[in-house]
Amino acid sequence: MRVLMPVPDRDFDVTEVAVPWRLLTDSGHDVVFATERAGTTPAADPRLLTGVLFGQLGAAREPRRFYDELTRSKEFAATAGWAEVDPDGFDGLILPGGHAPGMRQYLGSEVLRGQVARLWDRGIPVGAICHGVLVLARTRDAATGRSVLAERRTTCLPKYMERSAYLTTAWRLGRYYRTYPAYVEDEVRAALDDPGSLFQRGPRVLTARGTANDDTHAFVVRDRNYVSARWPGDAYLFARRFLGLLDASAGPEG
């Protein structure tokens, strides 16, 4: 099956892209990367590869290894263009996150949101993690004018986590952890019809992460064909739950 993963030219999260890519390809699925212009070779946020502050707060060792493998894959150098994507040609969609300034190209694109709306309307499996949930929150249903997430249960990057990262690093990195003036959680909640019941923040964590073999500290939310997660620490569980949606959509002969 073919899964579309749009990304910006620069600054996406290492873990939120590399872990789903690795698990999907290991399961026999094809991942197609799409950038604003076809043929662009994208690049992750470099701070996450070396450590955001004094070598800390970056991606874990295994996701960094996956990313190194990804950068040497043929699909990473053969990106599609957002405007040229054929929504009928895909069986799933993953919207990864990231918080560095380069993410605004992806998070603010009306062209990308138009394609996401078409993919969403097909009812295929859709996964969004961290800031990637903003793409869906900003995508409008053509019939109602509301966000496509208006009636869906979802999570995203929690405000306490975004604020903590910003306050810890602002003295050195400025607004590196504040992609927009509004917090991700606030914007996502504003897109929901009933945020009190539909938004799920999950257990409070700051550093503990899920791993390939331990989901103790991971959290995801599933609502029908849609699965969401909070941050890189959820990436393994997020990818596995998305794989479950793909397998279910393929049917008994898939």
C-alpha cells in the first residue's frame, strides 16, 4: 500500500518522520514523500540530530539511525510536489510534526491543506503527530466550512510540554520552540466542536518516551480512521497504530 508523507523543505522532526517510515517500509508498504516542489531533497531539524541544548533534548539513537537510512533511500530523493499529488493514488496519509521555523512552510500551506482535504474525504487512514495535527485543524470541510477535526477525538502537542521546552531553552535559542504565538493545543482545541470531550491531553510526561519495545510512556488517540499522537515519544506506538489502520482498510485479502 502507498502512504503519503508531506514534509517541509527543512526542519521537520527526525523521530516523527523516520520511525513511521522505518516501520511502514519494514511492513512492506511504500512511503511517498512530498515537498512543496517536486524533486526537493528535504532535511530534518539539524539540532535534533546533535542535541538541542548542550547535546540534550534531541532525537534518540535509534531514530537517528533510521533517519540516516532514510536520507540514503531512493524515495527521499524523489519527492512529489504537493500540488501535483493525486489523492486517489494513496491508501494512507501521515502528517508529521516539528517546531523549528522551517515548519511554517508546511503548516501554513493552503495548497497542502487542499490536498489533505481531498485525502481526508476519501476516508483512508490518516495519522498526525505533534504539530502535524495543526494541518488537520486548519483544513476545512468543503460542505460545512468547519475543521475536518471538528467532531473527532484527538490529541496533539500539549501546551504544558510546549511551554516547558520554550522556557527551558529561550535564554539560548529564543523562540525556537514557539513555532507560532498561539500554542498548538490552543489552536487544535479551538477547531473542535466540543474540546472538553474531544481533546485528550494524555498522561503528563516531560522526558520519558515510548520505545520500540515499551509503550509505557506513549499515548495515542484513535477515532475511526484517524490516529493522533503528542510528540516524538509517542512515535513507535503511533506508527504501529497507523499500521493497524492500514491493515484493517486492506480487508481480509489485503
